[in-house]
Amino acid sequence: MLNKLKNHYKETMTTDLSNQSGYMWFTTHAGEPFGIKQSAITDSEVQLLKSMFDTYENELVLQDTPAQLRWKEILSGKNNVNEQGFYRFIHFFSKQPILDYTSFSEAVSGLFPEEAVLLLNEGNKSGVIIETSKQEFNETPYEALKDTLSTDFYMDLSIYIGLFQTDRAVAKEIYDREKNDFLSVQGYLQPKAVYTIADLLPLMLLHNASPDTKKTLTGLLAEWMEEDKETLNTIKVFVECNMNISLAAKKLYIHRNSLQYRVDKFFDRTGIDVKQFNNALSVYMAILSLEQL
């Protein structure tokens, strides 16, 4: 069997366990491990190989570090710690299982400080990177993380950055809540490199709003959704850009005068000035509500 596979995949196949980076590994029924370069196999071939062979991971690679063991115990509830110390959860979710753990771990280590801890959940389709040294949002390569992992591992990753925390006694509660919050609205989120609580909270509030509240919101702009979706999209982007006309116009690839015209047009027809924060927030929630219909 191995010879037939070698004839098909040629130099993109290896049995050298010291060269695991970039390969997807399997084991034959006789217990012989072999790897095939991820770039050389299609999704359908992966499914075929998985139906014929067991996936293989080098035991040395999978040996947990003391930090990983400690955090696994904390997040499973087996270790009720009572201590203070900075941490933050970077949750990631993938549609495909992460089979090349070695390369995945190396990529994460290259982007985060040594103190970061990587854990995969059961099924290897999600996991968490635990930051234990404080990094400013604009100084940490979160967007690079998504680009690198998505490109190198051919995965469509979603990344959710949790809040700064210090009390490790509630780490399990925080972890479970953040993960569940993201999964509850994942299907409604617009494509983005990374998500924060600011992206989730409006959708979470809408999901828990009363029927009357939802009717009020959708009724506020229902006619606009039918007549002028372009203006509504402009208003949405304008609010997301902190009501900065120049930034919103750049994002929409239009002249700032065109954007100003649409904002003024919206005010003339509705009497709602979206340049004022309270009005902008109400309209933004109404647009999100309409998008979920």
C-alpha cells in the first residue's frame, strides 16, 4: 500500500518522523506512519485517506507542557485555583480539524510570546491560546495569526479575542461563557479577521430582545431595506468607523462627499441624525435586526 501511495504522491510523501512540519500524518494498518504534504492533497483526498487510515501524531509532539497540563486542569474544573495573575483567552474555531499539530503549534509560538499556552479541544476543530503576559491589542499580530494559520493550513479560522482577566478562580466560567457567546452568534457575524466583545454584544442583545423590541427596531427602517439598501449599508459602515466620514468613505471606496450626501439624505427622510452617538447606536441596532430577518 505504501509503495502505491509513494508512486502517486512521489516526493510530497515521507516516512521521516523528524520532518513533520507541513505534513498530514497517517498510519497504516500495520502501524507504519507516513506523511503527505498538505499542499499536495485535496479535501476529497483527505476524506478518502481518513476513511482508509488512522491519523497519526508523534507522541513526543503531543506531550503536554506543565503550563498546558495546569490550564487543562483549570478549564476542566479539576483544579480550583485561588490566585491572581493576568490572562486572556484567544478562542479559535475551524471548519476542518487541525491534523498537523506540530506545525500549528510552531506557527502559534512564532506569533505569541513564550508565555502563551495553546490548547486544542476535542475533535481538533477549535481551541484556545491563553495569553499570560499582557499585550496591547494593536501590538499583537492577531490579524497575522488568522492570515498565517488560514493560509498555511488551508483552514477557514474564526478568532475571538476575550477580555483581560486577573482572577484565575473564575477562569473556567469565563472561558465557557466567552466560547458559548461566540458560538451563539457566529452565524450572524460579518467576515472579519478577528472579533471582540464589541462585535458580539449587539447581536447577543438582539437575540435576547423581546418580540416587541424587535418589531420596534425592524419597523424603524423596514421601508429603507426595500428601497435603499445602499444607504443603509453606508450608515452601518459609517457607525462602525466611529462616525468618521473620511475613514468610512475609504472603506466603502467612495468620495467623502458622496458619503456625506447619503448621511444627510437619511436625516432628511427620517429626522435621525446618525452623527450623534445615541441615534447612531439605535439605527445600528435596527440595521442588525433587519439583517437577521
